[in-house]
Amino acid sequence: MIKNKKIFEKFERNLIKNTQLNYRQNRKIFEGMYKQAMRLKVLPRKNKLEGIEVKIKIAKVINSVR
């Protein structure tokens, strides 16, 4: 349980700033999560438009990163 939110947020910002991105490792993690979702039958969704608002927000965030 997080007791001091400000300290945690500072830690999180520093971690993000000092961590180098590794495309291959991130891709491997993503693929593992996707396979797990398929095994749990969470994906693919029955209603393709379900959650479209969230997808649009995520796309905006991803496209805003350089």
C-alpha cells in the first residue's frame, strides 16, 4: 500500500527518466501479455466497438510521444 503518494510519484518519474527503452524486450512482454489474454479468452472481443473510446485515448497518447 502506498502511504506517501508524492514520494512514490517522484520515484516513478525518476525511474522513467533513468530507464532506457528496449524495443525487443518490450515487444516480448507485449506478445506474452497478448497470448495470455487470448488464453483467458479476453481477446478478441465479441463486440468490436466495445471500448473504442479507450482505444482512441491510447492512440492519442502513443502518437503524441516522439
